[in-house]
Amino acid sequence: MEKLRIVFMGTPEFAVGILDTILKNNYEVVGVITAADKPAGRGQKIKYSDVKEYALEHNLHLLQPANLKDEGFLAELKALNAHLQIVVAFRMLPKVVWEMPELGTFNLHASLLPNYRGAAPINWAIINGETKTGVTTFFIDDKIDTGAMILSSEIEISPEENAGELHDRLMNLGSDTVVETLALIGKGNVVTTIQKDNDNIKTAYKLDKDNCKIDWSQSAKEIHNLIRGLSPYPAAWCYFKDNGQEWNVKIYAVRIVEEAHQEPIGKVLSTKKELKIAVQDGFIQVLQLQFPGKKKMSTSELLNGLPLSENAVVC
């Protein structure tokens, strides 16, 4: 077969790592599709996606459709005459898009499918206390993350690893898996496996303010897993209350202290350098956090400028 002509679709940093590896393995990327520009931050400045930044730096043909069913976009996509499309952390595609290339469209998903289909597989694997995860390539169909699987690769999750660290390892693993998948497709050697649904499949729900809030009545291990599973983004949060004031605080890193106590759940115990919170089976020692309007800082940095009273609590 002639050299594969590939269209790549993706938006965040995770997708950039995959796209970079595809190019470094001398595959021909004839088009890159990413999210439309949007204002972000306090100044509402226009922000480019990570994939757009990369595409511009490498002079790749770039498309940013607001509507994936727009006739002008579909005509431009068809004119690229791609054999294959690759999707990494983009959005759900209409059938007219994913069935366009002769060799189909495959997706890289950051989980061992069929578990953790959905928007936040890396986060939920850690939040749920998994000890292993991985990546899967599969051909897209008309549902989310349900298509026939091509390859999967597995790695272990270490007990203290956070979502940011796992993200980077899965990006590297995903890059290798995509290149392996491309080699199989190029040689016509793909053998797929149909995903089997069952009642025990775990879902990677979209993260929101409610499911990122810390429930201090949970066990120390569950709280620890939530915090590391949301660090560094979007970050677990809770309310700090002291001396009639209340702050919405993000917590990025903690340590479990296994120690029997009689303190009420949520009570904050602090010294000049250390801050720990009473939970049902010990304490959560806070190592890194962020108060509103402040930068992310270590606990000792915080306590230098904001000593807490004996009445401080979290909820």
C-alpha cells in the first residue's frame, strides 16, 4: 500500500505527545483537527489548544470546525484524501466523519477498556484505588468508547502517584501503542476484539465541582486517593473555617497518618510547620494546598502567613 495519509484529531497536551510520536516515526499527517479557539482566564484572552500550538509550530494543515457536520468542513476533510483518522482526547464524532477514510478511524483511550469509558479515565482510576491501568486503541463506532479494540497496554499505578504523573506515563505508553497500531493497520494485520459489557464496568464520569469536593467522613485511604486522583488538575477542594471566616481551599498533596484519636472528624490540628486533619481512621497530613487568591504552596509556607486557631475545621 502507498504511504498512509493520516488526519489527527485532538485537543490537550496528552494528544500532543501522541501526535509528536507519530511524526517522529515518519508517518504523513495531512491534516490536524482541534477545538475552536476560546477565551480563557480573567482577561478572557483567546487561548489556543495545545494541539493547535503544536500544529502551528510544525506547519501542519490545521482545521478548527465549530460544527463537525458543517458541509464546508466535511468537503475540506474529504479533500485531504486520508486513508485513516486518529482521535486522541477530542470529542464525539458524527458517523459522516468517522466512516470517511477507507481504513476507518481509531481512538486512543487512557484506560483498559471496557473499564473507564468517558471523559476522565486517568483521574477515576486513581480515585477508585486501582493498582493498574493502561491504554487501548479501538475503532470508533456510534457510541462513546465502545468500538472494537485493536491493542491494549498495561502499567501499574504506584500508591503515591498522582494524576499528573500518571498522565505523563500514559502519554508515553499511548504513543508507543499508537505506533504499534499504525504498523498493524499499514500491513493489513489488524485483529480486533469486541468489547463485552457487564454489570461491573466502571465509568470515568466527567469531573465537576461536586465530585471533586472532599468528603472528610470517608476513610483516610479514600480521601488520599481522591486528592492524588485530582492533582494537579482540577484539584480536590473543601471549605476551611476558622475565626468566623470561610475559605474554599484546593488540596494537592497529602500523607496518611495512621493514629488512633478522639478528635471530631474534620478538626484541624496545626503547628508552625504542620497541618493535619482528623478523619475516622487517623489523620490526613496536608503537604500542599492553595487558598483563594494565593499561589499553590507548601503547608509550612501557608502557616507562616496564616496561623490557624484551635477552632479551625474543614468541611
